[in-house]
Amino acid sequence: QVHLVESGGGLVQAGGSPRLSCVTSVNIYMFETMGWYRQAPGNQRELVAEITRGGSIKYADSGKGRFTISRDSFKNTMYLQMSNLAPEDTAVYYCHGDNGVAETYWGQGTQVTVSS
């Protein structure tokens, strides 16, 4: 069974640089695409960054230059290094995996709260 488990959220001061982790219960290369999404109260869930099996990376405009997505295949873990956080980055951050054959998986989410 596939599980995605996020960690690394919490209360962060503006300008902080937390790192989120997403550990998968299967080989990380099972996923055609993995990504980070976030959802703020009253907003739709939105893409933050994604990485393909082949290593192609895409960032949403909100994170360009501030966020870095990466993975460690030996640890079956994907990361999101965030920097220069602002209060508008406050959201629940979700790990997502897509195996390329119409099966998608979500983690339970980790709350990131940025205080000004």
C-alpha cells in the first residue's frame, strides 16, 4: 500500500527557511511525478513545485527563487527547502505522487504557519 508522510512544518518566523520532507512507503521512482501542493484557508489547493521521474522540475511563480524541490532515492524521500517565508506562505503543505497510470496519492499534510 502506498503512503506519503510529510513532516517539517510548524510555526516559522517571517524570513525563515524550513525544510519539508515527504517519505514514501514505496520506491520513489514508482511515481512519474511527485510534487508539493499547498492550501491556505478559503483557497483552493495549488501546486508549489513538482519533479518528474526523469528529474525535470517545475515551480509555481509563488515559489520561484525561494523554494527548492529535491529527492533522495536512497531514503525514498522528497524535500521542499523553503526560504524567505512570508505570512502569505501560511498553508497546509501536501505531498503528492502520480504513478502515470491515473493513480494519485496524497499525504496527510503538514501545517506551515509564518508569523510576521
